[in-house]
Amino acid sequence: MLRFATRMAAGNADLASDWVQDALIQAYRSYLKLDPEPLEYFRAWMYQIIRHVAYRASGKDQRTQNVEDIDAVADSSAMAPSPFDELVGNEIDVRIRRALQALPETQRMCVVLVDMEQLDYEETSRVMGIPTGTVRSRLSRGRMKLQELLGPNFSPHQEYHS
Amino acid sequence: MTKPCLHTGWMIHRRIDHDLRGFWSAYLEYHLSGCPRCREALAALLKLKADLQNVANRETPKLAPDRWAALEAEWDKVDKD
Ligand SMILES: [Zn+2]
């Protein structure tokens, strides 16, 4: 969860830990109100709260920006070093992270949540607030785009020392 | 990059996420047995997923000790209530 928050916080782990704390408090308050949903979908619910906290903190108003808008806007940080680049110097990791940064936001979030955080479609749908069918289509598009960006001969083992 | 056949693309993505069952699962296995192109696409996607998981596993956010302490205190509070 902290890893996900750090990604949302553009690599700032301290800021991310504040968000995780905020999310925890917020989650606990909702839990006290006996909202039955959280316990059943606990993991998705926690990620969703972190995402909301992160969006709010970074001034992105989700209500005015629907999924299509977000995807339509070319990511200005495309191919820029990702937040984790300085964390691990591994060249392959850096390439994969840069390719991730080049994806439209919804595609990237679907790939991050399903392939990296290992949430299932239903959980991802809850976190993102989009239907599972949309999760599946953004995910497959995101993966195909990543393959394209990483190139046909991309193989971490072969390129490790190049 | 090898693209799978048009009609099997969605099945391959759901298969690597362990989300393909029943008829479609049986159909895809049958199709894969006779389609090198889809087998190649499946292998490439499995590898991409594994690579992404490896990258994620190597990402441990660095946190100042006092931040860790604050986080743990927060968890403790939630635990006790
Ligand atoms: Zn095929």
C-alpha cells in the first residue's frame, strides 16, 4: 500500500506515508459508521481511499475529470524519469518504469493495480470507479502499448550488461 | 511484438490474470494448441507480467525512521480501538 501511495506521490515516500496515515484514519472513521462494504472488499477499499487522498492532495479534482478526459490528455511526464528511477539503479527497471510513465493515466493505473499490486479486476474496478469491462480493456491496451514501447527484443536477462 | 489473433486477444489477457474459465478457457487451450502466433503472444504477455511483478517487488519505498514510527503508531491505534 505504501508502495502504491509512493507511486501516486511521485516518489516522495514521506508524503506517501502521510497519505497512508490519512487514509487509515479516514478508513477507520468509515468503519465506525458500520459501513458493511469496507470489510468485504477491504483491500480495494483501502487503495481507493489512498487514491482519493492522493488526488485531493495533488489538487486533481476527479469530479471534473472523467476517465475519457484523463486518457485523452497526453501525459506531460511521458518518458521522463519515473518517481522510482533513483530508488533502484537497475537499468531494466528504469526502462520498464519509463514505459509505464508513457501510458495514459487510466491504462497505467490498471497495469499498476493488476500486474504490480496484484489486485483482481473487481478490486481494480472499485479502486478506479470504472466498470470491470473498462478495467479489462484499459489493461490489455496498456500491456500492448508497454510491449510496443519496450520493443520486440526486450529481455532483461540479455540486456542486463549491455 | 506478436499480436494474438483478433478473436483471442481478450481471452489471453484474462488467462494470464487467472480469470478465464469454462467454455472460453477450453476454447483458448484448443486454439493455442494449433496457433503458434497466439502461443507466442501468450508467452510475451506472461513475461511482461512477470517483469512488472519483479520491478514492483524491488520497489521498497525509502522512509525516514520517524515516518515509519508514526505509521506504526497509527496502526497500533487502529489495532487497539
Ligand atoms: Zn491464434
